[in-house]
Amino acid sequence: MGQSQSGACSIVLTGRIMGLDNHEPLAGATVYIRELATGAVADSAGNFRIPGLCSGEYSIDYQFVGYKTRVVSIAVGTDSPVALPPVALTPDNETLKEVIVTEHRSEAQQLLQVQTELAGSSLDATRGQSLGESLKTLPGLYSIQTGPSISKPVIHGLYSNRILTLNNGVRQEDQQWGSEHAPQIDPFLASRLTVIKGAASIRYGSDAIGGVILVEPKTMPTVPGIAGELNLVGGTNGDQGIVSGLIEQAFGKKLAGLSWRLQGTLKRVGYTKTPDYYLENSSYHENNFSGTVNYTRQHVGAEIFYSQFSTKVGLFTGAQVGSLADFYAAIARPEPINQPGFSYDLGRPYQQVQHDLLKVKAFVRSERLGTLSITVAQQQNVRREYDLQSFSRVTDPELYLKLVTQTADLIWEHRAIKTATGGQFSGTVGFNGITQGNVRRYLFLIPNYRNYGAGLFAIERYANDNWTVEGGVRYDYRWLRAYFLDETTNLTTAKTRDWSNLTGSLGATYQASPQLTLSGTMSTAWRAPTVSDLYSDGLHQSAVAYERGNPNLNPELAYNMNLSVEYTGKRFYADLGFYNNWINNYIYLKPDSVPIIRQRGAFPAYSYSQVRATFRGLDATIRYKLTDQLTITSRTSLLFAYDHTNNDYLVYIPANHTDNGLRYDFSTTNRGRLSNVYVSITSQYVARQNRVPTVTQRQENGQIIFTGDFAPPPPAYTLFGAEAGFSWRVGNHPMSVILTGTNLLNRAYRDYLDRFRYFADEPGRNIMLKLKLPLTFASRQ
């Protein structure tokens, strides 16, 4: 926490591409930056925009079918934005050779939704953190936690099944309904993390009420040769150690268009330390790997991708209690009774999760008809949760859930259609299908079930001069059948539910000037209740909570509005986003007043409830260059949520917070070994969450009973951090070195969104060193 994105890597590069023969804009021309392996596609006016650049020297390729490729070398300073002079491409009258598209717009950039991203050195600065922790650096993003090792992304106050995560273009299905079920995705897979804020159901599916997170790997290599990348991360808190490597190859000559990539990550973390004590059994391990084979020619392409994420996460033993008196005593106690020294030991209680993903994608492109692509994938998520005490054989978990998911996506992007007035239509029509099956063993929490879903959508966009307008419509159908076993009669009964709905969206963007952009969207979305919402009834081991479902729940219906204003000046940058999300039948896990007693002990109890709710707020990013080297940045997120059914506030809503940073970039020549040297200091203020249901307590049979929650929200806190980095050329390879420090004053505090805040403080000071070294094993042309 308290970590900011790299200020000098927020430079925006803009330009325009036209034909030398007629001086007309070349819509769809590609701009590719060789050193960063990234780029952009020109719009209908020939304009392009590439954000997130660092200062340095770059080689830019301008390409368009029927025109000669042009390569331009540029030097980027620290000023932003950088407006390049218009580039005119020369027609190629010779026989055209095959063109391989190496870069196109990000999946998210094809939508007008309000969005933000982590890429380049800003993403490198978060290496070593989980997906949820990495995204917390972005405005409007929060994290709900279960201790120091489990972090779950929150967008504008919404999380779990209201947020879709796309892992390399595939909808991630990993039993994300639990607050302690963190996304099973290796962040080292990504070269870009993009967050679409607000309802994005039209394109991605009925559950995207809160938003979408896209984990996008870098494009496959096209220049013949073998290369790779090595990341090393070390941290002082928990004696954390991470190594992640990547090796890839592109073939030439007769095998041109064929490439492969292998990637893997090992992560080991011991007991986390608060400012005053270690959290017993807070160790965790990760072993991840992935592989990709890609073949791309001018009009056809195919890709096979496989990944496995495997983790073993220890759960803080101080949250395990044995009686009702122990439960309240643990809440009232300022710190845990048992305070061991440091260890890498990982025993009961813990959770062990493995997620396997296999994806096959193919496309065919036609200049007359457009592009047709199909993606099919299968995922298997196996979750094992082990209690502090074993209620079966010692080697067996108390909870076993195996979820198998198949998804299919058929997408047609029609060719761009130009109008007589100079405008251009572009659009997408698609089908999404999903089927799931869940098998449980041992103790009961949720039943076995089958789940089917299908959706049809159409999105059309019109761009003309400074205006872009986009509209979409979608129809979804969901079917769920749950199976229940009567242990007395050994008979199985089934309950079946189905739902369907029609949703739509409308958005517009207006480029008032080269510096000022205004945009807004209105959309509807919905979410059918999940099996956990409806039929949960048992002890959730890793959450240390008893959860009860509600079989009478209705689908959530959301009406979302987003407005944003972005100004990019030479020294001043501002991005203001306003949102309002009205959700009818909002489903949430409400704390019961009295904990539940079971054979194992006393546990917090939660029941699924449904109300009419609103979520509204503001995300603001302001950056100002005091001098050419000194930049000040401020990011503020305000969120207000309310329960209109009970005229009260909702629980577990993120508190308002602001992050402020000051960064100094040293003047160094990029022609030497040392470049991109910077230092920054940051502060993060998180307010006390006062907008919560009233927490009261009373005496009952000699026990203290709380209502509204099990404890009041913790006080506000301020954390300070720092960051320093530079690039050092080793041979022909620029090695990136980043040193970060969080909670530098080692302050003791508790966060309202941490489920273990009742029992322990948050982590103390942590210093992390991150090294990134590109590698070349064979010469690349």
C-alpha cells in the first residue's frame, strides 16, 4: 500500500497517419514500438494514441496494407503529451508480400467503457504482489482480504461474482463467490492489466455488473530468434522470494508465423509480521506455469494456450476459536495470545487450490466480410480447505469442491464501413456459451450442481470527426440445477431454477480538443443468483465463518451511469470519473448478530440477504509537473453506498481514500548504461468507514452480543511508502531495478475490508527489490 504508478512512465504519444498519394487518413494503420512490443491502431481520422510511455529513445514502425513500412526513431523526454508530426506512407506498387499483424488494440480499447490500466514500468513496480494487491494502485479499485495472503479485487464497491476476470481472453471461473477466494491467476503472465469500471455485461456476460478485469499477455513474437525474460523479487516481510521466467521463439523462412512461449513462477512467503508480532501460519506457496503455441498468417491464425495455477495458503490460527466466550475475547483482545517467531511452516488450517486452463482459439480474416474468431476453453478448479482440527482422516480436507467449466465464444467483427460524410461504422456480433459442473465431498457447504448459460450480443460504433457513439444490446439465459442428498434415506432430490434477461448500453465520446476528452455511458446489467447465494449451509473453513443461503433470491438488476472528463496538458493532467450504480435485488452476505456454535467451536455467522442499493462515487487522478524532473500526483476515490430497503448503510463497503506522491526523475543520458533513474515518496490516507450499520452490544446470559457487525470499523490510518528505480544496460539488455518500501513507519493499523481485522493487525514494514532482465539466446533479425 502507498505505492504509486511511475510518474515518468505516464507519457502519452499521439500522432496521425495518412497516405502520401492522396493525403487521406489511413484508418486501421498500425503503429508499433519495437522496444516495448506494444502499439496502437489508427482511428477513422488516422489518429493514434499510446499511453504509459517512459522517457527514452524508441523505434516506431508505421504499417498499412498496400503501403511501404516506415521506421522512425524518436527521443521522448519527460513532457506529456508528445505529439509526433503527421506521417505519410508511400504506396507500394510492387506485388504485396504477406503481412503479419503483430499488434492490435487491446480488447478493452474496443469499447467506450470507462477504464484504466497497469502496464510497462507501472506494472513492473507491482511485481511480486497478488492480482488484487496490484490493482489497488488504480483509482476506484480496492481489495477485500482474508489475512495478508488472500486479496480479492473490488471495483466501485462490488466484488466476487459481479466482476468478470478474463485470463488471456477466457472468462476465469474459479469459484470466485467466496470473499477469501482470490483469483487464481499469475500476474507475471500479464504485460497489461486493464480494468473496465462499471457494467460491461453487453460484451462480456451477464455477471459483469461491477466491471471486468482483463489479464493480457504480451503479443507473441514475430521476429525470428529465441528470447526470454527473468524476474526476481525479494521482500523483507515474510522473507518473500519469487522467481519468474519466460522463454519464447519465433520461426522464420518456411515456418514464418509460427511461435511458442513457456512461462513459470515460483513463490515462497513465510509468516507475515505486523509491527509488533508475527501472524502464525500465514505462510503461502505458489507454483505456476503456462505454455503457448501460436500460428498467424495474413488471413488466418490459431493459438493453443495452457496454464496451471497451484497455491497453498496458510490461514492465521489466531482467527480459530473454540467457544462463544473465546470468540468475543479474541475480538476484544488487542493482539493474539500466541505470538511465535518467524517460520516458513505451513500447517492446518490452510487452503489448497489448483486451477487448470486450456484454450484453443482460431480466426479467419476477410477484407470484404471482416474477422470471424472462435475461442473454446476448459477449466478445472479444485479447492481443498483444511480445518484447524481434522474431522476425518488426517490427510483429508474438510471441504472439497471440484468445478469443471467449458466456455465457447464466437465473435464476428464486420469490416469498417465508411459513410459519404467521412464517418465510419464498426461493430461486433457474438455468442457466448458456458456450462459448469460442481462436485463436493466431505462436509457440506454448497450442493453439487449443473449450470448452463448462453448469450447473444451486438455492438455497433459510429465515429465521425470528434464524436464516437456506441450502442449495444444483449440477451442472456441461465439455468441451474442443484442436487441434494438426504443422508437418512440416501435419496437425491434436485431443485431447478432458470432466468433470462435483455440488457442494453449507450455511450459517447467527444474530443473537444487535442487535450480534452469527454465521455459517458449508460447501461443495464443483471446477475442471476449463484448456487452459493441460494443454497449455502455450512462452515466455510478458510473464511472461518458459517454461511446460510436464501433459496428465494431473485436476480440482481443494475442501472449504471458513468461520466468522465480527461485533460492532458503539457504539465497538467486530470482524469475525473463519476459513477452511479443502482442495483435492485442486491445480494450480499450479511453478518448475523449472534455467532453460531458447532462441534468445532463458535464462528461468525452470515446469511445471504437482498435489498435495493445504490453505489455512487468519484475517481480522480491529478498530476502536475512542478519542474521538468519533479511531478506531484494525487489519486482520490470516494464511494457512497446505501441500503434503500432498510434505510441503512451496507456492510463491507470500502472507505474513502486518497494516495499522494512526489516523484523526481534524474536527468541521465539514455545513450549510457544508466537511464530512467527516479525516486518517489508516497502517502496513503484511508478514512474510517463511518457509513456502516449501527454496531451495538448487549449482555445476554452472561455473554456480550453484538448487532450490526461483530466489531465497529477500525480507525482511519495513514501509510507512507517510497520507491526508487533505474535501468542498467547489461550488454544489449536493459535490466530494470526497482526498490519499493511500504508502511515505512511500521504503523499498526487494521483495515475494514479484512475479514481477519477482528483478530489481528495488518502487515508492517516491507522492503521489496525487483529485478527484470530481458534475455536473448539466439540472434534476432
